[in-house]
Amino acid sequence: MLINTKQNNPDFSEKFQSAEQLWFWFLYSKSIQTSFMRNYSTVRRPCELLDVETMITKLYLSGKLTNEQLDIMKKFGDKKHAPRQYIYSENRATALWNSAMTVLDAAARKNGWLED
């Protein structure tokens, strides 16, 4: 008898804890995709890479995300950490990152990709 749990339910997908987690997952998955490697993750997500890419493009085209914010998101996403406010040279980046994550959070929640 098979017990219906999260692990063996094909319809279950684990939502992201935050917009930051969504962003880091997106960049990591994109890097794997472009490296011609396969992502053998056991965690199923509520969205595909293309869904996130489309959402970010729409946010940019609507003016909700700026080019400067996207640059900071990419720069620190590649470093795999958010900018640190206590480092003087990262103060401006922290403000841009936080405002971008607020926009990303709202859009991801609207799509049902983040936990409540």
C-alpha cells in the first residue's frame, strides 16, 4: 500500500520560501541548462524556468524592475548571496536588491510560487 506523502505524490510541488530563493534557484537552473548538464533535483517546483524568465521580462517591460536592479540581481545572484548592508560599498546595491525582491515577491505570490 502506497501512502500519499509529499515525496511520492507526482502532483506535489514545493513552493519557494522567498523571492530570494526563487531568484537563486532560477540562476542556478539557468547555469545548469546552459552548461548542457541536467538538473537531477528531487524537489519539484511550482514553475518552470521559462515561467520565471517571462515574469521577470514582464516586470522589466512594465517598468516595475529597472535595468539597474536587474544588474544587481544578476551580479549578486552569481555570487550566490544578497548584498550586505553592513559593507559600505554594497549599501546602494542593498537598497536596489531589496526593492527588486519586493517586486519579485509580489509577482511570485500572485502566481502562487511562494509559500504564504
